[in-house]
Amino acid sequence: MKIIAVNGWGLGPLWFSGQIKAAFPQAAITVIQPMDTDALSGLTPSAPPADLYLGYSLGSLWLMKHLHPRPAGAKVALLAPILEFPLEKNRGGRVSATQLRYLIRALKRTEDPRPILRAFYQDAGLSLNDDALNEAPGIDDLVRGLEYLLNTSAESPLASDLIALAGALDPLLDAQTLQRLIPALEILPQAGHAPLPLIKRLARLMPA
């Protein structure tokens, strides 16, 4: 199986690839960092198709905006999906636009984003070691990712064969609101925002 996966905000590709590998040990995995416009070539109609296109958190929004047309026969999975992130938009996000702007200003003022990232990982329920922290994106990409979350929206995906998964305990997303907007969404009662439980459920849903 060939998997193209678009990562979430503030996460490094090696860490995310390892999360996917834990559930898809035989897969060939390509991780795209959100905001990496050079990686868009992997989503064009002329690119070799993948069996599964996976978007996680910010990566789900980025994938929905860029995977057009969808390759025939490919599966698309949205994990902790984001349609429009600011709380004020009432489309599933739990973080206010004011909080996002504050974080953008904080990143622009610092030379070392690691304390900010550690706080984000803790708030999001992500367990990462220092190696994973050290491969996180640079400040410019972090800021651009937050600005993307602040200003970008996607239509509610209606494809019946789409796989969409969210955790009922997600501190960043309201799964019940998302389920009203994404009819295919399955809510995992014991999952939060961390990708691994969502990826493991995805593996069980994929055809053998």
C-alpha cells in the first residue's frame, strides 16, 4: 500500500511517519508537511496515485483544499478533520481567533519556538520526546500554518466512501459539531487529538 499523508501543525515528518507505520507496517509512506507548496506535485493528476490519502488536523484542511481531482479508486481519510478552525465560525473548532492571533504574535517574537510547541503538545494531549520536538517546523512555517488555520475554510465533504474520524475527547475540536457537518464522521469515544488511536481505527476500516 502506498500512503500519502499530510501532517498536522507543529509536528515533524519522521514522528508522524512513525505513527502511521505503527498501524500500517508494510506501507510505503510519504509525509507532506502542510504549507510545503513544493509537495503539491504529489497531489496533482500527473503524479503517481496513492492507495490512501490521509490528512490529519491542519493536514486534513490542507488536503481538502488541494486534492483535486481525487484519483480514481483512491481512499481518502480525514483524521481530526478541520473545516474552519476558529471557535467563532461554529464549524467544529474550539480555539478562538484571538488565541490564534496571540500564538502567532508569540511565535514572531521568539527565537526558540520549542517552549510554545511543548505547551501545544501538552494542551493537545500529544506525547512527544525531544527528538520529535527538534524536528518540528521552523518559525516561519509555524506562523504560516496558524495563519492558514485562521483564514481558510473548506466545504463539508459529502462523499459516502470518505473515511473521517475524530475523538470525543479532543480538546481542540468539537466532534459532535463536526459530525453534523461531515455525515461520514465516526466519533471514537476514548480518543482525543493524538493521531495514533485514529490511525489504528483507520487501519481496521481499510480493505485487506
